[in-house]
Amino acid sequence: MALDELKSALPDYAKDLRLNLGSVIGNSELPAQRLWGTVLACAIASRSARVLRELEPEAKAKLSAEAYTAAKSAAAIMAMNNVFYRTRHLLSDPEYGTLRAGLRMNVIGNPGVEKIDFELWSLAVSAINGCGQCLDSHEQVLRTAGVDRETIQEAFKIAAVIQAVGTTLDAEAVLAGDVLAE
């Protein structure tokens, strides 16, 4: 199992990550589609080739073709939106917030899966990318749809652990002299 490969690849100083990776994925109470869509979107957002290579095959096996594509779409659209909205929010000139975005985001309106799943995946990616405005927006949509805080927190716990695992493994690869862009 790829999860075991990732866990065993983590150095001893990252034992907490090893344990957390096992618990946030292996012991998740999320339905399989929500879990593995979150895992795939976060693996993409982590920008770690190793994490994506290890987790993608299991995600693909556990997701329908539509959910697999939608999770990748969530990672893609949020890569753009997180930069755009985070920048607009961070600029001290509030006038940028009144300007039309002018960016296509059609997939958000029609992701090909349940809206709640796509919103949860978008929130998790936004956590990795650090966009507070997007986090607030997706959390509000989820809460309005009746999703509890524990479920939302589970998504950003998965995001946090996957990001940390990717950072750690990539750092170890650099320190060992390995090429990252394999």
C-alpha cells in the first residue's frame, strides 16, 4: 500500500507525521469519495512529486472517474483562485476587492460530483495554499449545507499532514542529493 511506503520513507524525527498520516487517512470517518478526493487534491496541492506518485494510484482506484477528475479540478482551480484572492485580500488598497475578477471558474458551478465534496476538496487545497478568503468562503458554503465543523476540520487535518509529509520527504531528497523533479 502506498500509504505504508510514505510512512516508512519518513525519517525518525518525523515520527509524528508517520503516525498522523496513518490516522488521518487510515482512520478517517469521511466517506471514501470525500476522503480520497481530499487526499488526491491535497497531494497535488502539496507539489511533492513523491507524495502524488504514492497516493494517486490508490485515490484513482477508490474514486469514480468523475470524482477523480473533480478532485484534480479542485486542485487546479484553487491553485489559481488561492493566488488571486489571497493577493487581492493582502493588498492594502480595498478597491481591488470591487474589481471584476474576469477569471473563468465554471468548474465550481458544475464540478461533476456533489457540491459538498468539491467544496470540501477546495477548502483543503485552500488550507495548503494559505488563502484565508477562500477558506472562509468554502467553509461558509459547507456550513450552510449542514456540514459539521468536525468534518471540515478533518479535511484540513488531511491537508496539513499531506503538506508536512511532502515537505519533509522533499527536504530529505534534497539533503540526500536526489533530484526532486523525477
